[in-house]
Amino acid sequence: MRRRHQGSLTVAALLWVLLLLFPAALWAQEVAAVKSRSLRMYNQVLTGFSVEARARVIEYDMAGDLRRGKSIFQQIRSRRPALILAIGTEAATLAKREISDIPVLFCMVPDPEKYDLSGANITGVSLNLPVATQLATLQTIAPRTRHVGVMYNPKYSRRIIEQAFEASDKLGMALIPSKVDRPEDVPRGTRAFLGRVDALWMVADPTLMNAQAFRALVEFTKRNKVPLFSVSEKMVKAGALVSLSAYPYAIGQQTGRIANKVLRQGVSLEMIPIAPPEGLEIAINLGTAKRIGVECDIALEVFTFAARNGYKISVYE
């Protein structure tokens, strides 16, 4: 009896040692995570990444200061981590400039092609939703929509509008464009939509992201009872009907899965193209839905759509 007791203690002790050692071996590789600044959405990304990636994550914060960022990347070069996670445009562009011999994954960068964020040692997850995804979502939520108005400044958004025309043709939708050069032009630009559109679709154009321009769009949609599909939850809170956007926590998880391929499977970043965001979130303003008379159809479709796809949903009144 005594021998069996000792033997069982030995096995238990061995199992305890293995349980202690296995995670340490699994998480031995280090990832340096550099945030452009301390924003809630960037912290959500880091949380999602840390949950998914099997690595030890060391966090750095540039605090919006490029000089501080350069100093951080000097430290990182001396530490030689297995991977760098760059969160936000400033961190990503600085990583591209300062690091050439350590794998770099970026995220939370709109239009990464604009910043030339590609190369032998860098790839990531774009913040931009594909135009086809946006328009297909609009069509799913508002199936009777056939004519979609879109306002844009050709200086900033010509390429995305060209993509939108191609995508809308495939979906059987007609795009009604209106060009503006300045935020002050937006009220005049909405005249192109009068009596011609079933919905307005907003692109992330700097001219329209202006508070004055956005208010003019909201006023037009409420006055003419036309749904406005915007680019952010913040805009829905301010009066737009619906937004579909990337969910930061899910982007962190997605980037973490890519990191695992690099760290655990030895996949080269050259073999991993820049990816669109997978995890999305949807927001709806029920007060706006009531004011424009779509609470019984579009609102229900939004809730169904979010549940079917497993998207996070935020509701405002």
C-alpha cells in the first residue's frame, strides 16, 4: 500500500511539473506590441491579440509622439522579439521605416496601400471593409433598396467610387453619385439625390467626416425619410441610421491567428496578403428609424443580420 501511495505521488508531481513547464515553453516567443497611442479601440485590439496569440506580449505606447516611437523601435531592435505588432497608422508606418529584419504585423490602418505597407517582412489586417461587403450588407438590411446615393470628393475617394460602381452593378443596384469639393458644398450636393434614391451610403471621405458636412447629410435623410448608412458607431449615435464597421477586439484575434502561423508554423509574411477585417460590428439608431419610418422593416433586418452573422450590435435611441 505504501509503495502504491508513493508511486501515485510521483505521477502527480510529474504531471504538475509538466503543467507548469508546458505553457512556459509554449509562450517562450516574445511579441513587441506597439500602439500609436492609448485609445480604447487599440486596447481592445491588444486584448483580442493577447487572447489568441500564443506568445508573450510586451506592450509599448508611442503616445502619438514619433520621436518617442523611434526610441521604442530602437529598444525593440535590441530586444530582438520574434514578431512586432504595430497598432494604428503611426506605429505601422514607423515600423515599416525602422524595421527590416523582424516580422511586422499591422492592424487598425485605413487604406494600408496608401502607406505602402507591404514588403518581405510586413503584412497585416486592413481597417477598410471591402466595398462589395458594404453594399451587399446594405442590400441585405434594406432589400428593397435599388438606387443608392453616395457623396464624395474625387480628390480623396475616386478609387473607392470606381470600385463601388463595379460592385453595385453585380448586385443589381444603381449608384447615384454627387461630387463635392468642400464640406460647405454638401447641402448643395444633396440636391442630386432628391426623389432619386432609396438610401444614402457614406464613404470615409475626409470632406464628409467634417461635423458640418455630416449634419447636413443627417438633416437631408431625416427630412426626406431616407436611410443613411454611415461608417462608424459614433455617427449612428449622432443620427445616422446604421453603420457597419470593423470590431477592434475581433481584429486583434484575427491578427493573433496570423501571428500563430508565423511563430508556430514558420509561415513567411511574404506568403500572407493584407487581409480585410473579419469580425464586424453593427450599430443602429432606433430613434432615427422611427423618424424616417423604417423601424418595422430595416430595424428588424438589422437585428436578424447581426444575430445570423454573430456580429456585435450597439443600439441607440
